Amino acid sequence: MFTDRFIKVPIQIYNIANAELIGTKEYFSNWEKFNPMDLSSYFPSEADGEEGTQICLKSGHTFWTSLTPEQFEKLLNNYQNK
């Protein structure tokens, strides 16, 4: 299937509008799928004290996942062995 080529990772979206209006940090849990062949780089990153991984795609799009680098590497290495 076409969608089998994508990896799904959990992400958190920061609500900038609320932060600017009322000064509170608000996050929404969601997910993002991407083609692993579009991966440019990834590195350990921290957001609000939580360890995770920053993912950078060749397009320049970057996003943060709550997966640790080790968890992300395992997912990346095993994604075709479903």
C-alpha cells in the first residue's frame, strides 16, 4: 500500500494564539506521518523538561516528537518489518 512507506510519530502542537493572548502554554497531542527517505537529520531535544527527538526533513520542515532518540531509531529501523 501507498501509506506503508510512511512512519507515524506522536507530536505535540503548541497553541501559539493562547500563549500570546493569555500567556499560558497549551499543547495538543497529535501525530505526524513522514516518508523516512525524506529524513535529513534528527537529534536529542528537550521540550518543557521532557526528553524527545527533533526531526528535520529535506524540505526544511522540522518537528518534535516525545519519542527518545533510541525509540525513534528503533521505529525507523523496523518500520518496514510490520
